[in-house]
Amino acid sequence: MGRFVRAARMDAIPPGSGKAVRVEGRWFALFHDPVRGFFATDDACPHQGASLGEGTYHEGRVICPWHNWVFDVATGECVRVPGVSVACYATRPDGEDVWIELPDGTDAADGGSDAGQAPA
């Protein structure tokens, strides 16, 4: 089991949208489904690295802004390319914030830490 870290304020991600968030030196895509709550995936599209947090969120899926690859935010699976996926992370709302569960052993990519800092 990993550890939960604060990723964003809930009001920073309106229902039906997504946003790229940086947590402990690493980028995640955080999505707010109006019915099912929050979902988190790796931010980089496995095709060519575009930010999925900057993609279009629609009915449980995110469309990559560069080449329209579509990913299910609950499973990480690419809808049109079998065997391609992005990692998904558990989320937890707490007060006004959304927290993401980082796997054990996750280290900050650049040595900096944004843990506990809600993005503006």
C-alpha cells in the first residue's frame, strides 16, 4: 500500500474536466467525473508524451490533445490501441482537497517536493 499526498483543491478541477498536477516532482492527470468522483493517471500519453491533463475529458475518458488517443480514466486502458495503457492511482477527497495515492518507493523525480502544497 502506498501513501496519500495532497494533489489539488477540489474547486481547481470543475466537474467534467481534468488538470495536470505536479506532486513530489512528478506529473499526474487528475480528472473530476461529476458522478463518480476523482480519478488520477500518469500525465504523459504513452504515444508521444502529451499531457493528458490538458486533454478533453468526456464521460469517463480523456482524449489526448495531440493525436486523439482515448484512455479510460478508471482503468488506464487505451480505447483504440489494445495493450497500451497509463498507470492509474487511487484518489481520496478530504475536506476541500483531493489526495492521490503514490506507490511505495515513489521518489521525487527532481529531488524537490510539492507534497502538501495545493496547486494554485
